[in-house]
Amino acid sequence: MNTPPPPHTSARLTRVAALVSAVCLLVAGCSVLGVGDDGSDADPVSGPGGGMKVALVTHGAKGDAFWDLVRKGAEAAAAKDGIDLTYASDSDAAAQAALVRDAVRDKVDGIAVTLAKPAAMRGPIARAEAAGIPVVGLNSGIDAWRPAGLLEYFGQDESVAGRAVGDKLDEVRAKHALCVVHERGNVALEARCAGVRKTFDGDTDNLYVDGSDMNAVTATIASRLRQDSSIDEVVTLGAQYGLSAVKAVAQAGSRAKVATFDLNKDVVKAVQGGDVQFAVDQQPYLQGYLAVDALWLYRTNGNVSGGGTAPVLTGPAFVTRSNVSAVARFAAAGTR
């Protein structure tokens, strides 16, 4: 004789059956949640690009806040794409080239590199390409990236930026500009000053300083201002050097105005306060971000920005007292 189970037992069996059904549905639906039949994760962040190793190798000097912004952008892209990113830099061209060779030996999946001194980088880049490692450029070397065989380039055209500054100096009616070069032989810096000279109707003199010694930079600029009172504009080629120029103007008792390439939170404050007339923003955070993300896109989807024939420009943009508030909060957060 079959005796029906007690009511509470039937309810328990019903709950168990429902649980078993739910588990079966979950297992059957795993591929819908991103796991394929072979157990692999279909999410592109941890799928085709997952575990990808990228090396970012720059010519940035230690302690330069500009390169902190480049690195932050690169790290943001790496976090988004699931990339294992390594960052290395050296202002010495031979040492930077050695860092690229190290990346090749480490068998990375992509390299992003600056070409401040292109000749020194030709051999290491050729070695990377021979190993099947895609290489993209950023920040420096807009005239050298294609001859070097790089896949893509992200940065500003320094000659165009320099000419824009020359036009800006005419607008503010400057007459005699001092263009301060903090690294001799850096093609990007030389192009900036050359661009200023092309469009500025006044006189332009170059002043070479030791960019690794900020006190010396300030002293050298101040000395030149004392020697030549006709200088009414100091143009520096990096944010921290713009701040040194502000100190130098005060030390020399000069009436010269200060303008600078590049931006950081201290320069933003200086623009707000009127100590820096304007800054040229090339968006270093964006350069680092785009360079790393481009390698991921190339690896996972075969994308090549600019078609491999045109650079992707990140500047120049002028930050003045009239529009500085628009970028101030981003600068305070350390991303502009």
C-alpha cells in the first residue's frame, strides 16, 4: 500500500526539485554568462587580450610629472583591457634603447615607445619587428615613426604646436621671446622652438639649460633676463620649467611674461593666478592611454588607428585664464 508522504515532506521534495532544476539551468546557460563550451572566458578583456604583456618605454626623466600623466593613462587602458603593463624610462638614448631590447627579450606582446632621438631606436625597433612584436609610437617622433616602421603614432605635431605659439605671441604683442630647451638634441623640443620662430613676428632666441637640475634652470633663465631686458616673453617646453621661469622672472626683476608647453595641476594654478600667460596642452594622459589601448585593439581586432599612415593628434590646445576652469578639476585629480 502506497502511503502519501506527509505534507511537510512533499514541500521539501518540491524545493529540492526546484533547486536541482535551477542548477541544471545554470550549468546549461554558462556560455550565455561568458564561458564557452571549452571552458574559456568569452569576455574580450580576459579572452583574446587577457594575459597580454605590453611594455611602455619612454625617454622621460625621473621625477618629471609629465610622464606620471602618460603612465597613468597607460595604466588606465591596461586595467580596462586586462593587460600586464610594464613601464620603464631613461632620458639617455642608449639606455632607452637597451630597455626596448629588454622588452623584446621578455617576449612582450606589444611595445609603445617614444622617439625623442630616433636614430638610437632604429636597431631595437627592428629587433622587435623581427620578433613579430607590434610597436607603436607616442609623444616624440612624429616625423620618424613611419620610417622607423612603427604601426601607429599618438601625439601632437610639435612643429604645428610651435607655430601656433608663435601666432599666440603675436596676439599678445610680444616682441622678443626666449625659448628654453631643457634637453639638447631632443627632436620634439627643437621642433617646438623652430615652429615658434617661423610664425612669430618678433625675435626668438634659444636658451639651452640642464633640465635635470631645476635650480640651475631657474638661475640660467634669470641670468639671461638680467643680461637682456628686451626679452618680454619666456617660452618653456615643459610644465615644471614654466614654473621655474616664473621664479626666474621674479629673481631677475624682469617684466617678461611666461608661457609654457604642457600642463599639470601647478601650472593650472599659475594660469589661474596670472603667473603663466598660457599653456599648450598635448594631453599626455591621452597619449599613454591610446598607445596601450591601440596595441590591445590591434591584437584582438586588427585595428590600426590612422590606417598606419597618419598620426593620431592629441594636441595642441591652449589653456588660458579664460578657459582654465574647464580642466582644473581634472588636473587636480592628476589626469591633466
